[in-house]
Amino acid sequence: MMASRSVQALIPGFILVSGVITGVVAFSGILPVLRPILVFGFLLVCPGWAFVRLLPIQDPIQQAILAIALSLAIDTVVAVVLLYSGAWSSSTGLLILIAISIAGSLIRWGGGEHDDGAV
């Protein structure tokens, strides 16, 4: 149980570092072979995981599945808003998703236990 808590405490830092690395790789043009893999991995996991970790879900498999589903939903909403607003740009979309992920990871940084239903 203690190992699970220490892993949960590392997730915000992982999301933060992943966002920075993804941004640097995507916008600087370095590592062109790894760029699609890094960006895809980031888009598949990080936006959702930044917020799923705030929910009172203890099972890591449920957290992972929900993080992927929420990531895809957030990715889609950002893309649709950019498309319908006439401001479509894959770079802008990635930048927005990195910002959303980092902002979500900073919520309750090191906040410890969930409130278990307290309002």
C-alpha cells in the first residue's frame, strides 16, 4: 500500500517532465525519429492522467483505463474547438494540451489522500 502512495506522488512530476520533454522535442525539431512516439504517448496518457489522479479511484488498472479514455476525450475536444474556431494548428493543439496537462498536474501537488466523498 505504501508503494502505491509513493507512485501516486510521482505522477504529477512525471506529467510535468513529460510535457516539457514533449514540447522541446516537438517544437525544436530534435530527435525526429522519436518525435511521433513521444508525442503519441504523451497525448494518449498525460492529459487524462493529470485529472484522473484526483478522483478517489484506488485500482491502478481502472485509473489507467480512465486516464486513456479521458486523454482521448480531452484531445478531441481541443481539436474540435480549434477546428470550429478556424484556428486549427497541430502545434497550437499540442501546446494547449501540454498546458492543460501541466495545469492538471499542479492541482493538489503532493496533496496526499483523497477526501473519500467529503464535499
